Amino acid sequence: QWYQRRVRGNRVPEHGQVSVSEEGVYTFSCAGGSYVLMGESTARCVDGVFDLIRLPACAQIVPRITTARHRQKRFGDLDPEDEEETSNCPTGAVETANKNCVTCPSGTYAPEKGTSCVDCPKGTYQPSSSSTECLKCAEGTTTEYIGSREEADCVAACKLPDKVYNGDFIVDNAKLEGGKTVSSGKQVSLLCKEGYGFNNSRQYNMACENAQSTFYNECYRVEVLPEEPIYELTGGQASVTCRVETSSDIIGFHVAYDKSQFTVEAAADRKFENGVAEQQFKISSTGGAVRDIQCVSDVKKDFFETSFNELRVTFLDVSIKPESGIIANVGEKLAISVLVTYDSGLETRFEWTKDGETVNTISTSDGPVTIDGSQFFKSELSLQAVRPDDEGNYMVQVKVADSAGNGVLEKGLQTDVTVRGFKKQPSDEDGNTSIMESDGVKLTCSYHGLQTSEELRWVDKSLKTFYEKWQTSKEKGGTTTSILQLEQWPEDLEDDAKLMCVVFNGADVIAQSEQITLQSHDYEVMMGSDVEAILGEDAELQCKASSPTDLDHPPTVTWFKKSGKDQDDFLEDGDHFVTNNKLNGTVLKSTLTIATVDENDVGQYYCKAQYDKPAYIEIIGEDPITLSVTSSECDISKAQSGKWKNCKRISGRRQTDFHCRV
């Protein structure tokens, strides 16, 4: 703290004495009579120095000086009869708390109106007692401690080192050459030239406290080389060099880096030649990372310098996912992605090929893509539905360049895709999956990627082999085709038997195809009810054409009117006849609208359904619809126009009364 002082203990106080106890405690005392002790009475001596708050000294008690003076009258003259006396301590003495006047001993001085003597500060001394000030040491010298009594206590002040390296000494805002002396209390700054520093600062401040004060006289320039950024693949190594200009060898180097991502080891011993110390290091990365590397030089004990420049070392993680050995199923979605660690200062280009041929159907991100908290450049080949011809070797050439277009890194990646699955789902020769009962039915299915231990067979829905004697297979280009040739329509077939192709490995099922249906049902056309129409109004006739299952191609329905001749009349759509068909599941509803019915429309009507797929079938409705026509009678004269008229409608044996007007 501020009051802790260190004073030299090489003499006994004047007019005093000192004794030492067995415990090493020094006790100060003064000669009896007119001397009193000022300062602490006891202290311990450590390494030749007393730790004291105030230097012990013996001060002599002296009498006060009394003076008398006449008071001044009201109008300026002194009054000889009015006299007052004052008492003060003599010059060089101070008044203590008990009102005694004591002289200040050598090594101290008496401040004006002071109550205690003050030790002479550093750089001053006082050999005499009863002094009001201390004497300054000669220029270039200072005292080592406070309370100095003799001029001999003044020693040379701080002497600066003879030479300054890569900088200047600054004292009182002016340059000072090396080898000069500065007095105690002066601040000395080491100002480094541009690009150099000491203790990671261009200016380092020091103080002249005593002749043993230390002054640093060298500025350093630590560099990390090379200056250009380094780009390496994850798993590789980057070589960097730490270098510093120095007048003498340093303690050592180390590299500042993120320990969670990097490992660093010295590649060689440190060298010192021609004023330069340098050392090489190898940096490895445990994962894709971007980092600014700095060298740190331990130039002196407890002092280090960090390189003024930073070296960007980028370890790029370049990978392809999924890796080699992809097995894709036909019809499924497949994506092959290439990821490169993102760096805003880099540009990445991807070149895709399949079996040596350029692939253009790829997507590449314009900016970074975040995956699990890390950012990447991404290029992806996406197959929405895998086909057998997608099988092959895929290669990607990754080219990385800096912002100026200079190539910094290139790597080739590859992965093999093996495709397995049904290249052709079960169907007949026309592609139908709902097979009607007929002769000579031939069914096929194809599977790509069948292994030697595997077998492709036709089975029913219980996985039981279906008529093995009718099955054959052939292989071409990695695709196996299984053929089921129905020599006759199976008599024991259910109404809607389900068949499929299955890949077996022994008794294990590897893959199953979609199912097809063998149908033994008949198709049917049903005619609607008879219609009684009003003369001059529209009439609607209906029929329904049904099938065993939903049809991708609904039947074509046409309407006919019986003529009593060899060939019935075909009713072609026009102004008088309009056909409207509507499919609902397995039933197609057909409506024939006859506009403005007259007596010529009376007769029998039927519809014909033609099924083109899965086989050509033509069915005619067996129960024709009979259309009859009735009339209304209502005679209104011109004179009665606009008036209501009672009329009658006659329909068969029914009569309906109604009102009408023209």
C-alpha cells in the first residue's frame, strides 16, 4: 500500500541506539533527556532492509520562541500600553501533539506549520538537522531509499541499454539514444517501428525506479508463413513456419489454434541464424474447419509476441453420400450428394459423369447448405424413380477455386449404383392387369438384378407356385423375364384369382411384384324402364353397362331403335338424339335424350356396349325400352289471348284439368 516504504538499515539513528532480540526484532531508542524518538520503535530486518512505515530518528526538544508586539489603535497608531505575546517553534522544528517543539533530524525536514518531520524523498538528502527542505542529488544521480542523510547516498540514476533494436527510447516525448542515463521517477517508453512490437504492443512503458531497474530494448516482428491461405483436404497436413527477427535466440515458439479441430506438432527443431529464429510446424485437422492460425514467440521469460499476420488454414471435408456400394430398388427415389466444407472466399464446381458420360440432370446450391450445424457447398443428383439403366459408376470431379478463379484444390469422388427390382410389372402382352377368360393368355414380368442364388416365380396370393409347368424364364443384360403361358383357362380358378411374381432365395421372399387379376365373370348390359312421353316434350331413356372390375378404358355405348328390318336404326347424336355416358366404378350409365318427342319416335329402343380392353367384347341389351307418346288438348282463340282458359290433358284413360293461356 502507499505507506509501505523500504528504508536502508545500515546506521543507528543520531543520538540514539538500537538493540536486537533473540527473535531478530530490532528496537530503536534515543539518549535520555532532551531527545525523543520519531517513527517506529521496532522493526525486522529482511535482506538488509527494514520494513518500516517511517524511518526512526531522534529529535531534540527545543524551547519555543516568544515574541511581543503592541496592538494597533483605532486610528492607526500603536498603543504602547496594549501589548500581546505569541509563542512559536523555531525554524526547523515542528510542534508535536503534546505541544513540544522538536528539531527535525538529518534525513528529514520540517514543513511549514507541520506537526511531524518528513523524510527526504528519493533523489534528495539532508545531512543537517533543523532543516526546512532537502537537498537534491546531482543530475544523473538519485538516492536508492527515502530519508537519505548524506550526499554519498546519491548514486547514478537509471542507465539505459546501449542499443535499441527495431525501435527507440522515448523520454519526455523525445527520443533518447541508448546508453543515456535517466533520473529516478522518469517514464521510459520503448516505441517500436511499424510492424514490430514488444509484449504484443507497439509501445511498452517502463519506469526508472532505481539503478537496478530493467529496460527492454528490442522490438520483434513475428510472422507466420506462407502468407497465402492454405487449403487441404480433411485428413491431410498443412505445413507452416513461425519466424521472428531477434538479436539473440528466443525461448521458443508455439501456434495458436482451436484444439477441438486441430492438432499441431513441431516438424523440426528451432533454428537461429543471421538474426532470425524460425521453426516449422505440421497442422492436422480432425474435421472440416476454417481457422486463422497465429504464431506465438516466447521472446523472454514472461514475455511473448504474437504474429502480426494471421494465416488462414482451411481443411475441406469433401465427401459423397451414399458411399460406394449403393443398392437401389426400381421405382424408388435415389439421391447422390456431394458435400464440400463451405468457405465464403471459395468457389466450387462439380463435374458429374456416369460410366464416362456427362450427367447434366443435377442441382447445385448457390449458397451454403446447413447440415447438422455445419455449412457446405452441395451438389446433388436426384432420381425420382430409379430405372434399371440407372445402374453404373458415378464419378464427380470437385474443383475448388479462390475468388480470383485460381484453383486451390481438386478431388475426384465415385460411387457405384446397383439397381434391383421389377423392371416390368406382371401383365399380358397388351399390358393389361385384369385378364378376362380367354384362350392363349400369355403373362410376363421382369426383374433386374437377380442374384445367382435367387429365383423368379409366378405364385398365387398364398405364395403357392401357380402351374409351374406353364412357367419359363430367360435372362438378358442383368434382367430376368418370367413367362406364364396359360395353355388353357384353369377350371379351378376363383372368380377373381390374384397372381404375382415373387423373388425367392430358397424359402425366403426377397421381393414381390404388383398383383394381376384373372377374371371369369361375364359382362352385362341392363335396359331401363319403359317411358311414356308427352307430345312435344323431351324424353330420357337409360341403360347400364357393367364389368367385373374397374376399367381403365370404359366401354363405348351406342343406341339403336328397332326397325323391323334386317338392320335396326343407329341413333346418331345430333339435334334430336343426344347420348350422355357417365362411369361410376364398374358401371357406366348411358342416357339417351330425345328432343321434342312426336308420333315418329314411338317404338322400342336398346343400347349396345363395346368393350375394347382387355379383350373385344360386344353386348346388346336384351329387354328393349318401349317409348309411347300422349297429347294435350287446349283450344284458345285469338280473341281470348292473354286470358286464362280451362283445358284438359288426356293421357290414356287419365284426364287432368289445368289452366293455360297464350
